[in-house]
Amino acid sequence: MTPSRTLATAGRVLTQIRHDPRTIVLLLVVPSLLIGLVAWIFSDTPVFESVGPAMIALFPFIVMFLVTSITTLRERRTGTLERLLSMPLGRGDFIVGYALAFGLLAVLQSSIAGLYAVLVCGLTISGSIWLLLLVAVADAVLGTTLGLLASAFARTEFQVVQFMPVLVFPQILLGGIFLPRDQLPDVLQAIGDALPLSHAIDALEAVASGSEDTGHVLGELLVILAWIVGAVVLGSVTLRRRTP
């Protein structure tokens, strides 16, 4: 993997997205609108204070997963990836370049969503707002890298959507949003504890409530980082030049 080629790939992706206003709106605006909708639904109840941190994790994660996986798959289906890999560009350059490009977008997206939840929707944060944003960014980058991994196995955009019940929905159901994980059956609790979105939700809730120290939150971040690195490595190994 060569840094110059990786950065060139990231620059190419960002240039393409800059000329696609709909994708920009989907990435940067839609998660905040969805968080605002949840806050509006529960405006006369204390529910948003409880689920708000989880929403900061959930919506950016889903949007980054979908956009990244479909965009990467399109590169392979149109033959762009095959042409790129016929030049001195390795699979690692391609995957990491995409991860950097969408990771930068994830920083913007999650920062906007987090600040919107706090400043506009009135979510109370007892801990550090900067630590909250750091966890939110890591969560959005996690969605990006899992999207890259899904695109390495999918053949069509429809198959990418089919990966959501496998990679996304279980994390939503077992992440503690609907029911605290310690109240789940033992097997489901063990599975939920191992899933990366659960750690993002735990970290965001800990920062929001101020119930845990910084060391605990950083420990959760390390778990998320391990999943990010693992998804990038596995995506690089399994990436195909083109879809048959």
C-alpha cells in the first residue's frame, strides 16, 4: 500500500461526491433530520433524553453503511475498479482510500448530528461534548468500514440491502435501544455485548449521563477501533476486481 495512491483514491472519491448534491444531503443532513423527528415525536415526554444518545449512534451508522457499500459496489460493477487495479493500485490502496474519504464525511456528518441533537433538540449531556463527538465519529466510521466489507461480497445494490438484516438489524435489536442488554436472555446478551454498535451506544450513553469515567469510554472506543481495522483488512483481502 502506497500513501500517495491511497490519498489520490480518497481525493477522487471526494471529488465525485462533491458533484452529487443528493448524496451530500443524504450524508450530512438526513441523520440530523431523523434525530430531530425522534425528538419531535417525544417532545412532551422524557423519552428523547433516554434514547437520544442511541439515535446519534444509529442514524449516521446506517446512512454511512448504505452509501459507502453502494458507491463502492458501483465502482466494481462499472469496471472502474478493474481499470484502477490494472494500474499500480493495490486493493489496500483502494479500500483505505475509500475509508479515508468516507471517514472524512463521517466526521462532518456525526459532528453535525451530535451538535444538532444537543443544541437544537435539547439533548442533555452531562459529560464532555468533545468526547461525545469523538464516539459519534468512530461510530459513523464503523458504518463506513462495514459498508466497504459488505460491498466486497455483494454483486448488486439489492444484495447490499440484503446485508442489512445480517450486519445492521441484529446490532439495532441487541444494542440496548429497545431493552437494556442485561435484561435480554443470556445468549442474546452475549451476542449483543460482542457487537460493535452496542459499544458505541454504551459509550454515548455513558458520556450523556456522566455515569462512567473517561477510561471506560476510551475502552469502548478501542473496541470500535478494533472492528474498524478488522473490517478494512477483511475488505481488502476479499475485494474482487469486478462483479461477474
